[in-house]
Amino acid sequence: MNQAYKELQPYLERAMAFRTALILIEWDNETLAPVQAVSYTAKMAGAVSAAYQEMITGSELTTRLEACEQEEGLSEMEAAVIREVREEVDDLSCIPPAEYREYKELVSESGRIWAKAKADRDFLAFAPTLKKIIEFEKKFAAYRAKDGQKLYDVMLDHFEKGFHIEQLDQFFNQLKTELVPFLKQISECGTVIADEFLSGEYPEETQKKLASLTAKYLGFDFSKGVMAESAHPFTTALHNHDVRITTHYTDNISSALFSVIHEAGHAIYELGIADKLTLSFVGQGASMGMHESQSRFFENIVGRNDAFWVPLYERLQELFPEQLGNISREEFVAAINKVQPGRIRTEADELTYSLHVLVRYELEKMLIEEDLEVEKLPEIWADKYEEYLGIRPEHDAEGVLQDIHWAQGAFGYFPSYALGSAFGAQMYAHMKKNMDVEELLKKGELIKIREYLREHIHQYGKLRDSRQLIKDMTGEEFNPNYYVQYLKDKFRTLYQLSN
Ligand code: ZN
């Protein structure tokens, strides 16, 4: 180990301890913490955050970091850690602590204001808070901007490096011009797919059993992970030996099932990170988009694949004989792939999903780069839904208030969902050249698929960014054509379209 790097180590270990503690507090908040704990825990979390910021930006750490930056001959991992720490230092030191604290307080409160406005279906009750958040976001982005960088580009960079407005405009335009007319073609083709049997009396206890069986089947290791319940399913990783997923149970069997498969995909990524990266600044997934590529790969490309259900469907019928006993595997697989333009992103089918993301991308760009008035959001939101998906929300809760992201200040996050789907489709096209994916699914040999992803993506953690990982794996730059082609092939077959 490089000497300068060695001297930085104890400080990074402390920083990771703070970070891990914050993640654990957040996990507890979302799962088991009692309602009345919230405001007390927020204070404690605020103090830990402040201590973390002080440590990261303090001279003890930064002088050692600078020493490392002067070094030549650092290993790949050392260089990557230095790069990540530098980014964190710059991110946190350019913002005046008082403003940072004020912002943190605002976003810790805004979740509740948003939730109430959503429950009351009243966007205007949330609008003043959202305005303040946007002001902070723009101010912070201006502090962080380098060489005349656009503010929205600064925000995008935070979640996905190397994908800026220019590249995303191109990407989303392609989705818009290809998928909007394709969706129309499907809606008008007359093919009817039945899916009523997916909803109804699905006992929660049996759903729970199914959830843990499915997670295990996919390769989720319960000795390094746990599964809990939360309102919105999510994955939290403390490190690659402690990865936690949640799900929720509703009267629709596919909701819990595909939530589990999705979150297990996130978890398998984190669990597959190499041990030498554990508890380091590069011991997490490469980016939000890369994370979504893995979760959506498992959810859609694997989980909604007929071949996946060949060895499993009878077991599913045994768990729910009354509900699915008379439904054939073919009928079940058609139902879980049914295209149904809806108003809610998290319930969207595979084809329409990225159109929901497109709406948010266009609006974020308008809010940040074109100073769109916040009050106008619901109207423009509805117009865009009508244009791309053919439906308008009936009220704010199923429109502009449906996602929590903006209330948390997460501007620039949404595009990763669509990018991840496109990354996954490119990986799938490449994998199929190297292995018979469908045959492996039919034989239940998921381990080979998992190992392949681990070898090319998971093990690297944050050592390489998403563009590099895709290029190294597939031998070419990111190419969204794979995604469009994959969707068209899949849904043309399902809906028996001739061209
Ligand atoms: Zn996800």
C-alpha cells in the first residue's frame, strides 16, 4: 500500500463509519422505527451528518488527501478511492455550512409536507416548499459548477457521470419518436390480454413465503441480507456483507413478486462487489443508472421471461391453487407483460415505463434551466401525459405529487431509471452472444447469469463508471438502439403485430 494512502486510511475508516451509521438510521426509519421517533431521530441524524461534513472537509483529512494526489503509482483501487473522496470533499466544502444545515432541515421536513399534500391531492400546498428546494438546488449547483457548466448538468452528474443534457436529449428523443407511435399501434391493434386473475384474494402469509422463495431462487444470500416491509420497496446496502431489501404486499400478486425481483437485482449487485472494496469509498454500485440496470434486468428481462417461469410456474400454482390453478403459464406470462398506459410510474409496464421518466426529465429541465413557474407544473404534467401516454391524471396525487424525489431534493435522479433499462438491454444483447440465456432460465441455472454479471459489472463497485463498464463488457459504447429494439421485438411478438 502506498505510504501517503496508508496515512489517509484511518480518516476514511472513520468517515465510512459515519456514513454507515447514517444508512442504518435511515433503514430503521423506513422499516421498524415507531412514528413518534421520527423528529428525535432526525435531530440525531442531523448531528451525525454535521460531524461527517466536518470530518470530510477538515484539514486533517484534506492535507492527507492532497498528499495522495501528488503521488504517482497508486493502484487502480487507491486512485479510484482518492477520486471519490476528492469529489465528496469538493461537494461538501463549497457549500457554506449554515446554508447546508438550513437545506438539510428543509428536506427533512419537506417529506411530511409532500405526503400531506399528496393525501389531500393539493399541489399548491406543496408548491412553496418545492420552490424553496429548487432555489437551494440551483444555488448549490452553481457553487459546484465547473467552467460554465449548466446547472442541470451539475445535478445530472451527481447521479450518472458522463450523461448530460446533450446526451440525454438525444436518448429521450429517440425513445419519444420510437416508442410513442409504437405504443399507439399496440393500443389500437385489438389484441386483448386478460390479467384480472393477478388481483384478488392473495393471502399475505403465502405472498411472504413466495417473496422469500423468489429472493432465494434469484440468489439473494440471507446470511448477508434481510428482507423487511416498507410502504415503497427499496434496497439499502451497508456494505457487501449486509444488504437489505424491502417489499410490500397488496391484493395484486405481481406487485410484491416483481418488487422482490427488482430489489433482489439491486441486492445481487451489492453482494457481488469484491471483498477488497468492502467499507471503502468505492464499495458501492457504480451509479444509479447502473444499479437500475441490474434491478430492471432481473425484474423484466429475467423475471418477465417465459423461460424463467418454466421451472417455477407449477410451484407458484401450488402456492395459489384457487387463484392460478386454472391459469396456464402462457396466460400468466402474457398477463405480467401486459401493456397498459397508466398514470403511476411505479406501476408502469415495461414498455411505457420510460415514457413516465421522459415526462419528469423534460419538466426538470424546464424547472432548472428555463425557470418554469412551479405553479404551472400540474397543467404541463397532465399535457405531457396526454401526449405520450394518452391519459391525464384526475388529481395531483396521481399526477405531479406521486413521486417523493423532488421533495427530497433529488433533481437529476429520474433519468437513471430509463438509462438503466437501456444499459440492461445492451448487456442482454451481448450476453446472448455468449450464452443461451433462455436455456439457462429454463434449467433454473441462474447462477451462470449472476456470475457473468458479477464478473463484468458487480465486482468492480465504483472502480469504473457506467460508460466504462458497458464498454468493457459489450465492446462498444452505450447504444440505446438495443433497448428500443428489445422492446419492439418483445411486444410485437406478444401483441402479434406484423411489422
Ligand atoms: Zn430500483
